[in-house]
Amino acid sequence: MRGERLNELPANHHSLALGVPVSVAPNRLHVLAATGGITVGSKEGRTILFGRSRPDVHVCVGEDDLRISREHGALTWRGDQWWISTLGRLPLRLPGSRLLFRQDEPIPLRTGYTPLFVRGSHERLHLLEVHVQPRDGDRPPTDHHAPTMPPRTWHLTPVEKRVVVVLAQRYLLHENHPNPLTWRQVAEHLNEIRPTDDWNHKKVERVVAEVRNRLSGHGVSGLTREEVGEPIGNTLNHNLIRELMESTTLVPPDLRILDHDG
């Protein structure tokens, strides 16, 4: 694809989890990393490379992390489908906690949104967002004149955002059967990210309880003991995380908060 004009996405482009512009071309590929990305149409044999060597790839990922390979992976259009393959030494992590290694066969990408992760040095997580435009048959009926219905996102302070991202990181990683972290685990992780903030489990619990109570006061169900009943377990925090993710208040790029090296 060298020499071919690409439609570039800037580094400050919103998360692909929030959707992409409607395109008349099905199977159009959108790829986004922290440094920016591209959109490109499907064509037999077309390959999009990603990795840390900016001059040699189409999308740069982990540019300052030497554990990320110069060409770490590829997205290839073949046989009426986009395929993902790992070229680097570290595996790619796909939704459902699946790891794709260099020796593995490429796997097909589904239409819609897929977050891909690479764990680099010092536990850093590098995210590559991918969105494949659905075919016409995959789309609901169109209503060109209807107003857009944006999701209702919730306001979080910077401190609240940091706490709930740590609490919800397994969900944002698209693990199978995720659970919220415990209060102590959240406090330990926050102290690694911001050592001067002096977190403990009680402080974490207070912050999360304030967020739950505020959303409950605005009509979100399943966030109080009275609604859920005993035994509580992780139910309140699970319901909170699901609401924050379904409202797109939390999206996978928020995991960059955990990158205390960056």
C-alpha cells in the first residue's frame, strides 16, 4: 500500500467504540491507536501493518516501548473478510482473553468494534482499536431523517474516572466473565499509578459509593443494597460498571490511565 493515499485519523479522534461514520462501502476498515490511525477500503490482498516503527507501518503502536515489535501485527483483506495476524514476539490479546501468537494462523475479524491489546514493558497496555464497517445486510433499516440518539454519558471527576477505570479494567479488557477488582486491589493499583495520593481500601470504597449513589439518584437501577438484596457480593459494582460501559462513559482507551510509565 505504499504510495496509496490513506484517510488518516488524528491522535485525538474519539474512540471507535463510540461508532464510525456511515459509509456506502461495506467492509471499510478503521484502525486507531493512541498516536492516530487510518480508514481504508477492502481490496484483495490489502494489508495494514501496525507496530512501533512509525516509518515502516501504517498505524504506530507503542512507539516508545521496546518490547513492542517494529512490525507487530497485520490486518489483511482476503476472501471477502479482514484477518488479523501477529508478527511480533508478544501475542495480541483479543476480546474473551484470547491470545494470538506469531505461530498461530490468522483469525477473521467480525464486523463492528474489536479492541486489541499488547502488554509491553512494565505492564504497560497498548490498545489498537479496530472497526469493520458492516455489510448492508448487517445494518438495521435506515431512517435518514430521524435525529441521532446519543448515549447518555455520566460525568465523572478525574479522580472518580481513575478509580472506576482501575475497578473495571477486566471489563475494559473484554475478559471472559470479568469481575470487579477488590477494594484493596484497586488501592494497590492506584498507589502504583499515583504514589503520592495515598490510597487505601476505605477511600476507594467511598469514591465508588459516591458514584453509585449519584447514578442511582438519576434513576439507574441495581446500584443499592435495597434493590439487589443479600448476598451482595460484586453485584453493585458489576451493575455500576455495566452502566458506565453501556453508556460509553467508560471505553477501552480509558485503560491508558493505567499506563503509569506514560
